[in-house]
Amino acid sequence: MTDTMMVAAPADLAALTGVELHHQVAQFLYHEAHLQDIHDYDGWEALWEDDATYWVPANGQNTDPDREMSIIYDSRSRIRIRIAQLKTGRRHTQTPRSEIAHVISNIVVTEIDGMELSVRANALVYEDNLRGETVWSSRNDYRLRLVEGAFRLVRKKVGLVNNARPIYTLSFLI
């Protein structure tokens, strides 16, 4: 599998049937989750567009990241820095690194706008590390863009359902 999921590049995403579009979007989200599960940081980073935003709100789902605290609120350049830091091997919370498994479900395309689309999905993330086992649940919102026949991430918001719990490591989020 390549760094990005390939799809037939129609003139407009609306040209795909609902079933075809859902399948292509689901395959992309499964691929992104797989890259996170196997700690393929370079592959995961390659999925992001230059104007991307990766956001994990700290205190609820519908906060304003410009006025309220976030767990993560990264631009594309900050995503690159985060990955570089993880690859140094000096992240003590990740020595040894967590074993992670994502389960993605309830995928719904909510909007199509030219070559971009908005998607909503749920995720369960199982994390096993020296501190024990943790299950994280999230409601994710994505903005995907079709670029040269492949979906790319423009925006990802991970709304942790259990974000009131202590978060000892962000490895499950990269």
C-alpha cells in the first residue's frame, strides 16, 4: 500500500456514487489508522496537506482553539516537528513504545465541495504500555481533499469522549 490511498480521480467528487465515495473514504481512514497503529510516522505525515490543521480539543467538543486550551492544535509545520521529535527515540513515555489498535466506525460523508469533502467518524483506540491498558473513544471530524487521485488530510479534529481523564501520553494521537 502506498503512503496515500489512490482513487480514480473524477472531475468532481460528486461524480462518484454514494457507495463508491463511502468505500474510498473508508479505505483512506482505515489506512490512516493503520499507519498510526504500526508507528509509521513518515507515512502518516505524508497524508497531510500543507495548509492542514490537526486539532484535539481539551475541554469538550465545540471549543474555540483560538480562545481555549487544546491538547493538540497543530499546523502542518508543527505536525512535521512532532513527528521529528517522536523519531529521536528520546520520548521516555514511549520507551518502549505503546502498542496501539484503532477501530474506525460510523463513517459519514457530510459535505462535498468540489474536490474537498467533510467526513465524520467514530474511533476506538486501544493502547497498551507499561502503565497498563487504556481505551480511548473519539468523535472525529475530517476535511479531505482529492489531490492527483489521492485523498489528503486538510483538517482532523479528534473529539475525545473521555478527555476529562488524565492523559499520560499522546502516542495514540501521534
